[in-house]
Amino acid sequence: YIETVRGRGYRFLATVEVISEPESPPANPEYEQKTAPQTRLEKGRRQRRSSRFLAAVALVGLVLGVGAIFFARWRAAHARPVSIAVLPFANRTGDASRDYISNGITEELIARLGHLAPGQLRVIAPASARTYQNSDKPLQQIGRELKVQYLVEGSLEQQGATIRVAAQLVRVEDQSRLWANVYKGDLSNQFDFEANVAESVAHALSLHVPALAPTEYRPGKYAAHDAYLKGLYFSAQRTEIGFQQAIESFSNAVAIDPNYAAAYAHLADAYNLMGQYNWMNPGNARSLAWAAAQQALSLDPSLAEAHAALGFSYWFYQWD
């Protein structure tokens, strides 16, 4: 009986009819004098009963409406997020020097999915997914070990001058393929491929993705992005030589493109960890990491990795 009209209030939906009064009996002053008070009394009772009934209906409708709103909000707040892991993309080019590209695609896809639908999608961190590099375990077993419902896997191949990147989304429970895509071209359009994969995964999982996503920065030159991917690859090795090569690669990236905030942020990470592992003078490491993180934030104040780098510096170097 009651409909909620957003932004206005409530509407009574039941059909309302005007019922005409019955024809008056023949004029009889004595009869009218005796029955009029009783008729008015009965009519008043009917009106009061009708008013109470309508008020009760309106109250019940209001309670149910408010209850439905709170239940929907509670359910949304307590809904279990979809869990997913991006397995390391396999390098099938036959050229081991291209490992950094397949690893870079994997890490960037993880980051992109993590920002895609916060609260709806739980994405396994790169370090956990990286343990399954070149693993021959069945997907169902990997899914159980990572405690995820879905897996994204892919591969990088090269056919002459053309790069072929394939990706697919698999449901762990029955190992059914929900989506697959193949990209052919050169790696200068890698951002478009990663965006397509992320959006297709969200669509396949029926996730609500905000229409106004933050604008993504794209380096003006692919050479800057290529150096950035090498930096990610070397950082993941967690060795002294790896971090030294990562610092060199990220420094090359920002030298080619001084507006590359993400490269500055990861450069700060590399300096921070070099200082933590005593592979570099901690004072120098702290100063260089702080400067790189601040530069990243001046370019992109919303960059999470840059804030994390500053947080690390506060914690480890300043005991704050």
C-alpha cells in the first residue's frame, strides 16, 4: 500500500473510490430528529476506524521500508568480497630476458584489479602469487592454497615482431573458463591490454565498478615504462644486486619521464629496503627514499605506494 518516492516521501497506492451517500428516506422530521445523532455517531466511528486503519498501514509500510533499507546496507557491508589471484604470466617467447615484461604485466594487473572495486574484490598480493611461478600444480589446488574463488592466468609469446599476450579467468570450483582474451601488437599499448583485462574480469564477476575512475597516468615514452617494468622485476628478487639494478632502472624511468610518479614511489621503496637490509648507509637511504616519495606525491597526491614509502620511513628510520 505504501511506495517510497526517492527524494520526496511516500505514496499511498491502494485504490481510492468516492462512495456516494444513499438516497435520503422520505422527509419525516420526527424520524430525522431521532436518527440524525445516531447516524452522525456511527459515521464518526467509521471515519475514526478508517483513519486508524490507514495510519496502521502507513506505519507498517514505513517500518518495512526502513527495515529493508537497513537490511540492504547491512548485507552490503557484510557481503563476502570476491577473492581472486593473478598467477605469474608465463614467458613463452624463448627469451629469458623478457621475464621482466611478463612479470611486469602480472604486477600491474594485480594493482589495477586491486583499485578496480574496493570492498568487492579481494586480490592476492604479488608476493603470494609469485610463489606459483612456473608451477605445475593444478589450478584447483592453487586456488585452495590461496583461498580464492577465481584465478587469472596468462602467457607472453612472440611471433616475429608481434607480441601476443593471452589471458583467461578461471573459476576454481569447477575450473570453468569464464572469459578469455588475446592481444596482439607491440608493448607500447600494454596499458590498453591491462585495462581491457581488468574491466572484462570485473564484468565477468558482475562487480559494480565506479563510473568515474581516477585518471591513469601513462608515460609519454614507452622506454620509461620499459625501464619501470625492469625495476619491478629486479625489486622482486629481494637481493642486494636486485635492488641496485632496480634503483638504476627506476632512475632511468624518471630520467626519461620526470612526471612518472609510480617510478618515483618504487624508487623510494628500493632505497628504503636497501637501508633496512644494511646494503646501504641507512642515513643516505632514508634521505634518498624520502626525497623520491615526496616527489611522487607532488606529482600524484593520491598515490598509495608513495604514502606507503613515507610510512615505512617514519616507522623504520624515525621510530614513529
